[in-house]
Amino acid sequence: MPAKKPSRRLRVFVIAVVLVVLSGLGYGAFWTVSTVRASYPQVSGEIEMDGLSGPVTVQRDGNGIPRLYADSALDLFRAQGYVHAQDRFWEMDVRRHMTSGRLSEMFGDGQVETDAFLRTLGWRQVAQQEYDEELAPETKEYLDAYAEGVNAYLGTRSGEELSVEYAALGFLNNYAPEPWDPVDSVAWLKAMAWDLRGNMEDEIDRSLLAARLSPEQIEELYPGYPYDRNNPIVQEIGDFAGGTGGTGDTAGGDAQGDGTSPGDAADGVTTQLGALAATLDEIPALLGPAGSGIGSNSWVVSGEYTTTGMPLLANDPHLGPSLPSVWYQMGLYCTEVTEECPFEVSGFTFSGMPGVVIGHNEDIAWGFTNLGADVTDLRLEKLDNGNYLRDGEEKPYETRTETIRVAGGEDREITVRSTENGPIVSDRHDDFAETGRTAPVESGAPDRGNGYAVSLTWTALEPSNTMDAVFALNTAADFDDFRSAAADFAVPAQNMIYADTAGNIGYQAPGRIPVRGAGDGRYPAPGWDSSYDWDGYVPTEELPWELNPERGYIVTANQAVIDPAGYDHFLTDDWSYGTRSARIEELLVSKIEDGGKISMGDMQSIQLDNSNEMARVLVPYLLDIEISDPYIREAQELLEGWDFSQDSDSAAAAYYNAVWANMLQLAFGHKLPKELRVEGQCLRVRPADDSAPLEDANGQALFDTECGERSPDSAWPDGGDRWFEVVRELIEQPDSDWWTTPATRTEPAATDRDELLARALRDARWELTAKLGKDIGTWSWGRLHQLTLTNQTLGEEGPGPLRWMLNRGPWNLAGGADAVNATAWNAAGGYETTWVPSMRMIVSLADFDESLWINLSGASGHAYHEHYTDQTGMWARGEFLPWPSSAEAVAEGTRDTLTLTPGGAGAGEE
């Protein structure tokens, strides 16, 4: 049942208290109760809406989740645009300005560099090409109708009537939103693709590591996928395999296939590629920060092994936390399903885009996880006098001029340069003049001169018809329809799981995945050599898929898709390492092998599983360490008998994770280049200049101060399951150099594994004493591992009182990095939650009305609205809302009914 809602009187009282506080801070003339409430949408009664051909009914349940009923498909999408705008237009407006590189128009000159980078990528131009040239006529009609609905809402409201953020923005710079364009919806797919782009950061980071580590050390930090321990998604090789094997160049080869190793880069690459990494770090990530945390879980179980006798399907995408959530729950129903109006679909949508992204119709259910295929390549470019070098010839590069309009400032003009390999991304930072100065290259490369430029080849920079796939999924009736829809899902490359009411379960790997020439995509490639070009894309019919595998279940959690020994195409070597997928499979198999059946309750329990699989490996070693100090020993004893569950109230989980973070820092963090370490973390190092003296006149060693440059969200070592695999292999090598760390003023040097683990146990005890107190009886993981939901843009960079008004939290959370309940945190940056299951859903194919769902926040994007964060507490506790789909069940749960009727532009107030 929905959580009990606070009364309107209480909500008005809370708002009033906030405004009293704000008035004391000088905002009293600006903020009033009516200002905050002005944007609340009308959710009952009747509204005349331009453009409709017939009435549309909007039924909202007790959590404000709408179901829309219309007689025509176009009216359905007009109404979807209208309702999205009612609840989330600020979010929609920010997204479209980001995707088109126009944030400076809203927020001023602080966003100019971000806009310049996004203009260089040209998302908006590609989206326009897709709309003009690639999309089916029917898809364009739906997009147009959706835009009409958004604009019908904008036609009735402005400024503070749209959201409180517009009241603030208008106060600052008189900003007013422009009408919605259908291309604004298409461009959102580019932001999705960017945030799920694969291994670009790994490509950069491996090059940065080459400045300080040997090739062998780099490979130790990128171990191979453990196919012998963690199963890939597809376990039954089908006729799509295409051959007897052969995966292109494998991990551990030369930096450029047949060129020099990354160790030849040694010194200068850090400054140049570090600047590129810093710029990428600053780009708004609407789905979450780049790094190993991004992922998701999904699995589907055959009815042979379920209590319902029909399939059960679960999905929980892991994305960066945001307020409001990136997802918006909604149902879209034609009052009579016909060929002209074929929609009867419910699930999770993106505000700003028509259709349902993840969910079910009356025949099938589907879910997504990130496939992680390598779909980007950085390329070094030799530029000279308006030309770039290509196969020994000078060719003129292309240029275009972009004008960036700046709120409260002068317009800025930038020049975007491109070669046939893609846009020159290294132009977008002052430090990029020598971006490619010492990146690993093959022998015989052209003279670097003042440094190579860096371009980007990326599948999403070519027009596609991915938007067609959304509507095709929404109306698919069987596995053939599902696969046909997946064939159009070009970017981002996703794992797609499937179940239907006929009892089938399946999987399809869609996406535009390149077929490489030379090289393996692990390091920047020489753009002047066409042998490194992509040779088209993996044919759709040769992408992995499964239907009704004998084992009776399919699990996708960003692990390897397929064992390369039996597959003819190279997808990537930078998989997640299968920690979550192996745990999900273990829980399913243990129930099935015991003769049991998987229930809806079991599916919920698996989604909420908190087990730390690395702790199972490491804790025995930690307990073997002899600790003489009783104060440290007291903490060590917490690990005795611990079941490895990271519950919010667990003191053992708090201590273990602190030991893990300290161990990683001691073993790896201090050995990494500054471009990878967390910003503000400073070390004393010997002078980088080989010609500089190492000692002063008195014989004392000279040191430089070297400070980290990465954000806490993406710094190394982050502690995810790649680090699980690194430590799993090194833990049996007690004398490895990784286990050494220098002495400090208070601690002796560690010369082997056990000495370093002892120091980590000691450091963690003192750290938690400072953070949680001396009494270990008061410790809990949730007090360390908290979630704060931050309203995008103004919630991050607005005035303090405004941030206080828009943001919510903290919540104490269970789970952890690469637990199934993946409330991830970055071990280099702190214990705060950086990744979350952004929603959870479980679909019952036996009876859709028995399905369950929960969102990270609420339906509303309006601060202090009752549905702003009304689902967050339930989400944090692992609870679910019922997900009714039939007309009868929806009617039973309806609290408010709004009828949109054809006619004028009138709108009412709640």
C-alpha cells in the first residue's frame, strides 16, 4: 500500500517554516508560500488542451503515478508530453540544454567550457539528422504529438508557475523557457549513450598509468575476466557465433597491436590525457558519474521454476542518484487496442521522451542493463597548418563555428575541428595543446612537434533510428517482435532480457558494436593510420541471444556477454567482473537445486541482497593478523562470525569497509599518478624533473608536493569488483611489491601483505573512532554509508538556502559496491553513496497486477510537493509499491482523475 501522505495543512506549515528561515537570509521578498505552490499541477477535474482530437483521462494513484487513457495514439502521446511537463518540466528543460550545449543560456559563464565540449561532440546535430533522415514517419508523428503536449502546458504557464527553480532563475537572469521541439526528445538518447559509453575512461586511465607503472603492473590492475568462475550471460552458444573463435587483439597485447608498449610513454602523457580526463569528469552525467560503478541487474526465471508457473522478471538499473529520479513511472493505454492505436504499456519513462523505456505491455516484459561494449576510440591526430595526416597524405580538417550564448555575459564563439575520425576533443581545454605529446604510439609515428591532438570515434555520433526501437518494444507481442525492436536499438548498447505470457524467456544483445581493424581499443590509436579504422559493425544476426535456455534462467549484471573462445567477434575486454551476476545466480540455483520454486518474495530478497563477496575472501586473512593492541583487537573481533551482509545497522560492515578502503589506499592509492587520485589528496614525491637536484646543500632529500586531480566520484582506487579481482589475485602473493608502503611519522613501513593489512586494521579503527565514536557498539554501516538526493543544477550550485530547500536526505543505506543491492561508494573518495538501484521492478507474467515497482524519488519534480520524495523512504527500506495494470486494478487504486479535453488553453490550479 502507498505510504500515508502528510496532510496539506502540515505541508503548508513546513513550507512556511522554510520561508521564515529564508526571509531571515534575505530571500523573504522573493520566496512566498504561493511561489512554492504556484507550480503544483492540477490533477483532478477538467482541463481544455489545444491539439487533442478527443478526451484523455489521467488517473493518478496515491503516489501521484499517472495512467493515461486515450482513443488515439497521437492523443496518448500529446497527453504524455503534457503530464511529463506538469511534473518534471524543469528537469526536461535542463536536459535539453545540456544535450544541445546550451547550459550557459540558463546558468551563465560557469558552463561555457561544458557547452563547448558538448558542441564539439555535436549531439544536437546528430539528433536533428536522425529526426530528418532516419526515423520512421510514425515515430516522427509520435514525437511531434509529444512536443505539442509539452507546449500546450507551456502555453498556460510561465516562470514560477512551471517550477520554483524558474522563480529563482528568473530572479537571477530573467530566463524564460522556449517551446519544446521533437528533436529535444531525440537528443536525450545521446545523453544516455554518453553516460553508458563503455571504456573511454579505461582507455585514458591506462595511458595515464603508463607514466608511473610498468606494462606488467598495469595488467595486474586490469586482470582478465574470470570465465572459469563467473558465467557470462549467454551460456549456450547458438548459430549466431559465426565461427570457431577469434576475438581480435586480446588484453595484455601491445598498446597499439603491433606498436610500442604503454611503458614507452613514461612521463608526459599524464599532463595531457589528464586534462582530457578532467574535462570528462566535469561533463554533467545525467545517469551518473563515469566509472566502474555504472551498471545494473536484471534476471528472468522460467515458469518451470517459479511459484506462479509463469516467468518472473526483475530489473534494477544502477545509476547516479538524482532528485528527481531519472525515471518517471507511467501507464499508456489506448481505450481500445487496434492497429491504429496499439499501446497498452506500463513502466518507467524518461521525462522529455515519449513512450515507455522499461516495463511491460499485455504480452511481454523487458528490462535493460548496460552491455559495456567498447564503442568509443580515442585517436591521436597529427595536425599541421589546417591539415591532418592520413596514410602519408595531408588532408584539410573540417571546421565549424559555434556561438555560445551566456546569461548575463557576452556571447562566446568557438571553432570545432573534425577529421574523418571524428571531432577533435582535445581543443576543449587550455591544457590540450599538447594532449597527445607522449601517448603510447607505434615506432615510426610522425614527429609529435608540439603534441598530437585527440579525436573521438564513437557510434553515437552517427545517426541511427534508436527512437523507432522504443515504440516497437512498447507494442511487441512475441520474441520475434522483441528481437526486431532490439535490432533498431543502436545506442547505447544494452543487454535486453525478455519474458512473455506464453511462458518464454529470452535475451538479446543489441547495439551498434564496431568491428575493429588493427588494435584492440585499449589505448589511443594512431589516427593517421587507416588500418586502425572500424570495418563496419557486428551484424545484428551475429549478436548473442538466447531463448528458453535449459538452465531455466538468464542473469545479466554487466558481466561478460559470452565466452570469447566460442564467439567470432570482439565486444570488449573491459567487462564488470561478474561479482553481482555470480551472486544472483548462486541464490537462484540454490533454491532451484533444493527443489524449491522462486516466488515474488524471493525475487525481492535477491534484489536486496547485501552480501559482500570480497569480504568472504579477505576476512580470513584479516582475522589471521596478530593484533596486540587491545583497542585495535576490539574492532578486529567484529569480523569474527560476521555473515558478510552489509545491513544498515551492521557495525562489522562499517569496520570491514573502512579496512577495505584503507587497504586499497595503502596498497595502490599512493602508487598512482595524480591524475587518478582524489582531488586534494597530496603526496610528497621526488622531483619529476630529471635534471632537478635530489638533495639540498645539507644533504636533505628534496620533495615536490603532488596533489590529486580526480573528483571523489571517479578517483582511483574506487573499490568496485575490478579491485575485488585485483586483490583476489594478489592476496596469494604476500611478497608482491603492491603490499609495500613507506613509513610515516607515526607508522613503520609495510614490507609485505600482513604488515600492510595490520596497518589497514589499525587505520580503520582510528578513522571510525573519529567518525562514529569510541564505542564500537554505536557503530553502523548506514551512518557512514548515506545517500543525499541533490536537485540538479540549483541544488548543487545555487545559494545555500536554495540548496537546503531543494535537496533531501541523508538516508542511511544498506548494501555496497558490487553487492546485488548496489548502493555503491568510491573507496578513494569516501563512504557516501555514488551509485544506486535507480528503480526496482519485478514483473509477474502470470498476473501483471501482482507486479511490483519502486522509484528512487517520487513522481513530482516540485520541491515540497507530497510526491517529491514520497517513495525514497520505502526504496531505502527495500519496500515496493503495487504495480496494477488492468483497468479494474488501476481504477481501484486511483485517487485523482483529470480529464484533458479538446479545446482552448485554459488550466486550473490545484
